[in-house]
Amino acid sequence: MSKKTTEMTRDVLLALMAALLAAGNLNSFVAAGDLMPGGFSGLALLISRIAGRQWGITLNYSVLYILFNIPGVILAFKAVSPRFTAVSLIDVVMTSVFVAILPSFTITKDMLLISVFGGIINGLSSAAVLEANACGGGTDFISIYFAKKYRKAMWNYMLLFNVALLMITGFLFSWTAALYSIIFQFVSTQVVNYFDTRYKRSCFFIVTSKPEEITAEVVKQLNHSVTELSGIGGFTHKQRMMLYTVCGDYEVNRLTKIIMDIDPQAFVNVIKSTRITGNFNQRPF
């Protein structure tokens, strides 16, 4: 089996697992709490409810939801990749299938527990499909597009959109359900932010006696540039070389292993990087 086939199989399995988690969550916590959805799903529901309440017009929720998703699908297909779009659609379609075939069940009727644990499971589902180099559809398509464009995570911006949407929904219909839904969205977003390391960076400062060997392996294996700095050891007063490089958080363990395999006596300092400007090799979707 080729490497590409193996990776695609892994991503599809992760997408299916994410869909199963999302469907189980919808049929348990979300259904029991009657929580209001965010994103395009919430927008479609809000518009259909307003149309029915204000103007007596029946707008089909499913049709609205599909219409809202079409621009996102086209955007992801063109700006991210066809593969990303295909795996994302597998997750979206299979979530609908699993919701239809899995039984509904109530774990608890406590709204706070429903909001918190439902949010955790929803976040884990989103994190799993992100690990499959895809997303869960809806506004996630928009988040990924802008994250790719600006090279930073956009989940908190989508949270603000969902909060605004839920506040409008609460004003028009039910504040209790809206406020618990905001808790659900907040918890879910924080779980995704924790696991999504694609746009998190770490700086490495490496004091070593084997700078050439480490530099060569970092460039070869991770495709990151390395800057060599000359210095004097404060204790030994001998000439030493310090290497400086930046990697994604998902590469920290791999880079540390590269360094230790070459020079077990190396001194390594890892620092979180809040912002990078300039050329940086980013893992693609």
C-alpha cells in the first residue's frame, strides 16, 4: 500500500470516528438539552424561524443549510484542496447518516452538565476531523480558509459569530436555551483550540557541539531553516555554537528527538512563539 493510500485511509477513518462522536453527541446531550446550534446550522434555523414567525412563510431548514454550505464548499475546494473538501464532506454526510441510525438517549437532564460535556464531545469531534486534514463543514470551511490565508487559528472569531447569532436567537425566542448554547459553543471552541496545533509555534535555542549535523537533519527532515550563532560558554569559557529555529508545536517532539539523537549533551530551550512574520514552512491541509 502506497504512502498516499495509507494516509487517505487514516484520514477517512478519523473522519468517520469524528462523525460518530458528533452524531452520538447530537442524539444525547444536544437533543436532551434542546440546545441551539451555531454556525450555518444555527443561521438556517434562525432565518426559518423568523420567516415563519414574522411573515408566515415556511422556509425549509435543510434547503437553507445546504445553500449556506455551497459557497464554503466551493471556497474550500478552490483555496484549500479537493482532498480536504472530499474528506470534510465524508464527515458531514456520515454525521447525518449516523444521526439517523443511532438511537436517541438521555444521559442527564442537568442543563449545565449537558452544555459542558456536550461541548467537550463536540470539540473532540472537531479536533478529530482536523487531525484528518479536514473539517466538519459549515462555518468551519470559512475558518479554515481564513486560517490558511492569515496563518493563524480563527476558531475564536467563529465563536464570536456564534455568540452573536445565539444572542439574537435568545432575544427573539428563548434566553435560557441561548445562554446554555453559548456555554456549549465556548467549551467546544476551547477544546478545539487546545488540540489544534497547526498554527501554534515554538522557538528552539540549541547549544551544541555538533551544529552542522543538527542543521542538516532539521533542514532535511522538517524543511525548516536554522540560524547559527557563535558564543562563549559562561562556565567553560570555550567557543560554542547556538542554533535558532522555529517549528510547529506538532513537530516539537520530533525536533527534540533529532537533536538528542545527534548530540545527547546538547542544551535545548523551547519557548512558545506568539507570532511569526516571514517565510515559514507550514504543514498543508
